[in-house]
Amino acid sequence: MLKYAFAIAAAACAFATPAYADLSVFACEPEWGALSKEIGGDKVSIYTATTGAQDPHHVQARPSLIAKARRADIAVCTGAELEIGWMPQVVQQAANAQLNPGADGMFEAASFVRLAEVPVKFDRAAGDIHSQGNPHVQTDARNMLTIAKPLADRFAQLDGANAAFYQQRYADFATRWQAALAKWQADAAPLKGTPIAVSHTSWIYLEQWLGLKRVVALEPKPGVPPSSGYLAQVLGKLQATPAKMVIRAAYEDDRPSLFISERTKMPAVLLPFTVGGTNEAKDLFSLYDDTIKRLKDAVQK
């Protein structure tokens, strides 16, 4: 009887033990954490280093980030120098060779996208620009499909036992994403040709995707806060070439866009920019649902 009691207890413990994911993912930004979840399902555990309320350029290399990176099998980041101010420090202090540049555990999404706004001459005096081009590829929903396949392949490479699972998840995601893209294109059709002002030059891929026309940026140089004198120049530009709205990301200072909005009577529009940037942008699909809804609401106003 004692032998059977031990057997029953062991079986109970086995069922009570939580299932552990096979792949540990360190996602630099929320959009890549969300995409990793779409591809990895319950086979991955995901730690997202930043939130929708944070500027991904400027992140503190906190001990908690370093500890998570130390245990990660793969880091899924934007790349194109977006995280250059903090991710190299995290990787160095984590001492996880798997995440070194060029290693199988370092996945840079931007490397699978043709980057826009690549500077002919790289000069820091021109502001916060990136030598490889504009890194904010997630603002065009079409790029997610381009990035998802190599991400599934990388998961399969690192976790061969679940390779078929990751490929099946990708195939399902691709089907649902294609249907969503068609819906978004139809919903956003009235936005084509809409002139806009932007707080920061982080929207080029959104502009290309939806056919928006940037009239002016509120910063004199990328990443340089505007002075009152420069905003007066912006107002002059908008008087000559009116826009329908001024847009900003959730993490950006709202004062310049509100200043312009009050004086031009055009809406100041907060866009989520990434998952979690607004309450409505809860996952990848709702990120673009909410982005298009906010743009259309502004045009209707």
C-alpha cells in the first residue's frame, strides 16, 4: 500500500508541476513581444524590456533587464541602431554570448525590411538619425508579415524539437494577417493623400503604407525639442500648406502638438506606435485597428 501511495503522490506532483516554455525570449519592444507570442504560443516565455509609454531610444540598462537577458535564448529587437544606447550594455553585462551581434540568439527585425530614409551622409549634427535608416518599421503593418517568417525560422533553428509547431503557428498567423491587411487597406482608403504634421519623424512607414503626406515635422532636427521660435516657423509652413492633423506617439511630449493644434484648430492625434501605447492597442491586431480608427476620427473632425 505504501508503494502505491508513493506512486499516486508522484503522479499528483507531475500533474501539479507547471509546464515550462522551451524558448526564453527577450523582446526589446512590445511589438516584438507580441509577434513572438503569435509565432511561439505556449512554447515560448516572453519578457518585454520596454512599454508603450517608453521611448525605445532611451532605456536604462536596469539590473532586471540584465538578469532577463542572462537567461534568454533569443533577443528579438528592432535593430538598425534603435537600441544602440542601451542593448549593447545589457548584453555585455549579461555575459550571454548567445545574444552577441551576429549570434543565432540575436534577431534584428529591421534587417528583414528595406529601410527608408537612409542618410547619404551620416552626421550627428543632423540630429537623432540612424546610419542604417529609419528603424520604426512596425508602423507599417505589412512589415510584420515580412518579419514573421524569419522569426519562425529562427525559433525553429534554436528549438528544433518544436520546429513544426513554430512553422504551423506562422502559417496560421500569415493567413489571419493577410485577411487583416485587406480589411485595414479598405478601412484606411479615405486617408490616402491626407496631409499631416508629425511631432517626430518616426512615421515614414505608416505614411508609405496608408499614403499619408507629411507636410512638416515639429522638431527642427530629429530628437531635438522645438523652440517657440521654430514652432512659429511651423505655423507659417502650415498656413501655406495646411494639414488635417498633427500626430505623435504615446511616449512623446504632447506640448508641441497641442501648441500647434490650438493655433491651427486641427486635431492633435495620439497614436499608439506600439502594443500598449493606448488602452485599445492590446495586441498586434488591435494596434493597427486603433491606429487607423484614430486617424479616421481625426479626418472626420
